[in-house]
Amino acid sequence: MPPKKAQTRRIVSLDSLFGHTLLNITGEPVTPTKIAIFQLIRTLFHAHFGVGAVPSLKPFDKDEKTRVFTVLYGLIIMKSEISYDDFRCIVRILNDGLGRSIYYRFVTSMEKLAHGEDQIEMLFEDAFYTAKRPNHEKVLKREDSWLDELTFMNSNSFLYIWIKRVMMQYTRTSQNGTFEIAEKFQKWIISGTLEIISHPILSGINRALPTEIDCSIRARHWCAAQLRLVQLCPTKAMSYFQILDWCDTIHRRHHDVVDVHLLRAAIFVQLKNSSDAVKSLKQFFDMSMLEITENSKHALETLKLMSPSQVALRFGPILQGRVHRIFGERQIASALFAESIQQSQVNVDDMCNRIANMEVTINSIYMSGPLLQRLSGETFAAGKKEEESVENERRVQQNSVHAAVDLNVPTLRSLQKNFREDYELHAFLVSMCKFLLCIQDMMDGKFFKHNSTADYVSVGFHRLRLLLDMNNKGFVLQAFANAIMTSGLIQSGMYHQAKRVAETMIVSNCDAPNSPILETESHAVAGVNLVYSLAAVGDYEKAQKTIDILKNRFPENINWMAARHVDICSKIVNFERNFLLNKYSECSRHLAGLETSAPLEFVLRKSLLLAATGKLAEAVLLLGTYECGDVRGSMRIHMQMATIHTAYGQFETAEIQIQEAGKVAVNAHFLDANLLVVRRVGSLMLGRFMAREAYQVLHALSAKIEHFGSFIEKAIYHVSMARCLRLMHKDPRVHLKQCKAQIIGNKWPAMEKLLLTELTILHHSGGLYPDEQKEMKAKERFGKIEADFPGPCTWMFI
Amino acid sequence: MALMYPFHVAQPPLNWSEHLWVSEVSPAKESFITTICEHRQAQWDNQDLLRHLQDSVAILTREDQRHVNAVHAAANMPANP
């Protein structure tokens, strides 16, 4: 058997990961003027110290050194190029003040470089750094003692840093770059003017970077600023394609700025490019896999300047899963979050564990994009139960580890390095978890259940007061909570309260010196709920103006996650408006894009449109085949089927559906659920001409209808009451007047025609109050409205 | 029941650049990076110096060779009687 070959150990190649670490690190392009400044500094250094082993006879005194460095600083600070003739004038001015043949030596060295007798060397002797003269020279010359402290160059000065940057830039230039620099330099000297290099250097290794990203520190600050603007107010950030161009530039010129890949990932999320976002995240975690050892003692002991970090293993799956969750790939996201939970438990990272569990909660609540809706196949799948049990086991492990610890208070282990940032993040996460549980209760119809949701909301808001809010964390989360509040109020029929909360959010979103007006998705939701509250009271003109404002503030190509809310709202409000005007073709046009973004809303409105145009079987089939998993959605579907069957006179089927809706409404805690079901029971009884029973049922709703009903519900309620009273031979004029008050302003012409029909019957010669003049006026008014808005009133379908 | 409004819900405002995974580069770390660069620069310079020294040691001229032979020959002379 031959001897086993020893396996060679693979060492991490830093150059392959980062590129060469010195390449383009300074961002100081080498230009002929800078080379000339460098040569001038060497000439002045030789004048002060001497050349080689021969000391200088006349070192600089304080005044001469001040004069020299004033000129050098002026040359360095100036950004523009100087011609060779002008540069020689400056050196001549120095020579007049200093003597010591500085001008002669400078011009001699430059002419040697121009004619190829010497090569460009961006180096200094060692004495430049020691900055002291030899002792024996001081003894022999018997110089004064104050000359000992006079050094040529201080290592903390700006000039020294500039010299270092130029030296590193030139030393790490490639062969081709060095040749180009030397050639430009020779032409610059020989020509004496700026004609040859008048154009700016815009490409290659010597490209001048923009001011914001011309060194690593500025590039990091720029990345942090743009990343914050992209997340909070995207219209204030630079355009996305310009940001991507600058990211490419930073990636090529500053390899140590790894935040640029995270910024690129956020930009690709905004551009709906999930694959490139995931690639950028992988690149970010690859680049940040190695971290610099900050402890110098540890670095000396282990001889390691860099060591692998565990950040990529724990937080990489969280960020990648977040990208998949945003784009609707919930299964992949769930697997990634499970991986992150395992890694955090293995490495005992409490903060990562908390973040990952919160992401799992978000992934289970947010099922269908911008609307809160439980999908049908999720709750009843057999595999889902096993997966949920696995998740519960994982959470039980978390709880068993921290059995004696209050989960609302951070442990000292989770506040490891950055105490203040960790504490703020922990308070932020606790508040977020409370609000997510609140959303889950809303989805299950338990929002107003006693002592469950109110505790979540109060604890969540209380935690926000603990934040210093330096990064708008608390304000953004408070906006998120208020937006959820407006949605909950709209769901419960409290339209005036929702309008007040939304207006408060809009008013408090003001400009500040440190933070501009926020344009997050939460503010889009608040604006959308403001539109709904205006539409619920029938103010369609103001609602349309608000929609136009929202479309301007949240454009599709910049903030697509906020723009989809505005798009859904615009379609729904326009559908409602055109349906009340009996314009069914316009309704079909507004329903066109709603099937993918809001399937439940599409099914309900499509079935209503089909039923109103006489296609009963298609409407019932469409409603029957749609499976809805959440409480309010199924209640709405049952009530919609009940009203459609009522309108077509099929009362037995309608009664079955209304009983199903009543079962759901009893268990749910929506404030308007009982009102909606009972009102439709009254319509059902009225359709069967059971006027007395319908009156008893509807009369009990007289208080609730004013609080929780929209103007459509109020109009239908009052016209139902009027018809009940007419059939019972009583006075219906009070309810007719109230119904008329709801639809003032030509909101619902068909309902106005129905009112006129009731008035005609009432004032007919055989009616309850005979009056020929009022009957004639009602008929004339009916004719005018019929000419403009033909078609019957479809109030029984609603 | 169709003319009701849906429940709009916003994405949770999570930060992409949390401090847990975006390491802050402090001025001390920045100077540490610069020190690494200068260290590599010094190694680059020392390579030239070492190469020069090895050349001067390895290649001997004819006169130096003769001097070494003379010293070696002087060492091998017989001792005085």
C-alpha cells in the first residue's frame, strides 16, 4: 500500500476575497501636479537635511519652515491642475525667500525626469521619517538647542497624510498605469501648459471620484445615508440607477466598504428584482465574513489580523428570508428563518433568536401582500399542522431556555457589545411583537375582545417611549401602529374615528432638520384609509383628490410597496362610485387589475356585477367556488350570497346563507357585524312582504346604524323602514326624509328614483296622503333622473 | 356586502442596516486598516533591500577572491622553528 499523501490545508486567500487591499484605497489620482509637488517636497527636504551622508549647511529656522509649509499647504489644498510654467513661478518665489539653490535643484530634477535620465520615485529616505539631525553634527556645529525640536514633518499633519496617500496610490499602480503617468508627466513638463491634459480624467485607474465617495470613510457615510433614505423616504434619495452606478464605482475603488452590497440589495428590492437582491446579500455576507481583530494584544498573540465572524451564519438567513417573504415566497422564507433560529440557538445569540422568531410570526400573518387576509389552503392542510407543531416545539425550546426570565426585559447576555443600540433594538422588537399579535387578533375577529388586544397595544406603545429614537425607530413603528389602527377602525365601521386618526398621522408627519417627511408604507395605508373614510360618508370628490395626492406622493417606480395600496384603493372607490351610478362597463374596467392584488374584493364585486346584470348562476358559482379562510371574508361572502338570492326572490336559499353569516357574526367581535347581518334579515323579510316582522327587526338597529353604518347602509336602512311603514299603513315620511339626506349631491340617483317611487305611491289618489301636485312633481323629477341615469335601483343586491 | 373596504396592512418597518450585521467602522479601525497598508508597504521596501544585500554577498569580484586566497594561504604557512 503506498503511503498516504498529506492533505494540504487550504488557506483563505484574502486577495481573492477583497482584491488587493492597497489597490485604490486612497482615491487620490496621481497627476503631474502632484508628482511635481512631491519632487518639490524632496528638494526642500534635501535643502533642510542634506543629501545622503552630506548634511546641509543651513537648516531651516522657524520662519523659513513656516513659509515653506504655507506654500505646500496651498498647493495641496488646491484641487485644480497647474501648468509647469506656473509651478516654476511658485518655486522661484520660494527660492527668493529661502535661497539654498532650491529653484536650481528643482528644475534640474524635473528636466532629468522629462528627458528620461531619471525615473519617477515616490519614496523618501529614512531620515524623512526620523525627522532629526545626527548628534555629532550638533556637537561639531555647536548649534542652538531650540533646533532640536524643529522637525521637518509631523506624522499627524495633513501634509504627511497627503504624502502617504500619493505614495500608496503610485506604488500600487500597475505597470501600464505607471507608464501612462510617466508619459503624461513628461508631456506636462515639455509643453509647459495644460493643453494636453485639459480634459478631466474620467476613466481608468486614475478616475477622479465624486466628492461624496472619494475615500472609504465618505463612501461608508454615503451608503448609510442613502440606505436610510431608501427605506424611509425614497423620493429624497438619489435615483436608483445613479445609486447603482455609484455602488459599482465604490465596489471597484473601495474594496473595504462592504455596506455597498447591502445598499444594492435594498435598491433591488425597490426595483422588484429579488434574484439580484439575494445575490447582493450573499456578496455582502461573503465580504463581511472576515472581520478585523480589534484587540491588538489578541492580534499579536495569534498573529491574525483578520478572523472569521459568525454574523453571516446567523443573520444571513434572516435577510434572505425577508427578501423572499416580501416577494411572496413564503415557504422558502419559512425554511430560512428556521435555519436562522437553529444557528442562533447553537451559538446562544438571544437577539438573533428574537429577531428570527419575530420574522416567523410575520411570515405566518402576512399571507397576501398588501391586504390582511388568511388564504384558504393554509389553515386546513395536513402538512401545515406538522410544520406548526415543529415551530411550536422550537418556540418551546426558546421558552424553556428563558424560563425564569421575563421576555419583555432584555437579559445582559443579549446586550453584549453595543449596549444602547441593543437596548433600543430590544424595545423595538417587543413593541413590534405586540402589534403583530394585535394584527392577528384583528384577522380572527377578536380585536374588541376584552383584555386581549388592548393589553398588546398598551404594552407596545409603552415600549416605544423607552427609545431615544435617534434613527426614527420609534416614530416609524408608531406610524405603523397608527396605520393598523385606522385599518381596524375602517373594518369596524368607525369611519369618523378612522378619519381623525389618519388626519393626525398626516399632520404629524412634518419636516424636521434631521429627518424629512416620511414616505413609508404605513403612511400610504393611513392615506388609503382616509380615502375610505371619505368615501363611506359619500364625499367622493374629496376622496378622489386624496387619491391623486397619494399617487403623486407614492409613485409606482420608486415605492411600489406603497403604490399598490393606492392602486387597490383607487379601483375600489371608483367601482363603488360607478356602481351607484349604474355604469356597469366602467365597473368592469376598474375590476380588471383587482383579481391578482385583492382576490376577495374581486370575487365579491364581480359577483355583484354579474348578479346586477342578470347572470345569477355565474354569480353564485363564483362566490361558491372561492374559499376564504378569515372570519370577516367568509361572513361577507355568506351575506353577499344571501342578498343576491333575496333580490332574485329565492328566499329559502337566502335564509340558509344569512343563518351561516349570523353564526360567524356571533363569534366574531366586529362592532358592525350584528348590524350588517340583521339589516339583511330585515331586507329578506321585507322581500317576503312580512312588513310587521321586518319593522320589529329593523327598528332595533336605529341606534347602531348611526354609529357604524356607511351612507349606503344608512340609505338602505331608511328606505327599508319607509317601505315597512307604508305596507303597515303608517307614516313613512320621516325615514324618506332621512334617506334623502344621505344621498344629497347626486351620489345615488337610482336610490333617489326609488324614493320618488315611494312618494308617488304615497301621494297617489288611493294612497295614504293623496296630493296631486306632489305626485306630479315626483313623476317629473323621476323622468329627469331617468333620462340621465337609466336603470333600476340595485339596493337589494347590496 | 360587496361595497365594504378591505383591511390594508403595511409591512413591518424593519431596518435593512441593523447594527448587528453592519459593523461600524470607527476611526480607530480605520487607522488600523491604514496601519496594515503601511506594514505591507514596508515589507515591499524591505524585499528590495534584502535582494540587494544577497547580490553583494553572493557575487565576489576577482580582487576580493584574491584577497580571500591570500588570507587562506597565510593561514596555512608552517610555524616558525
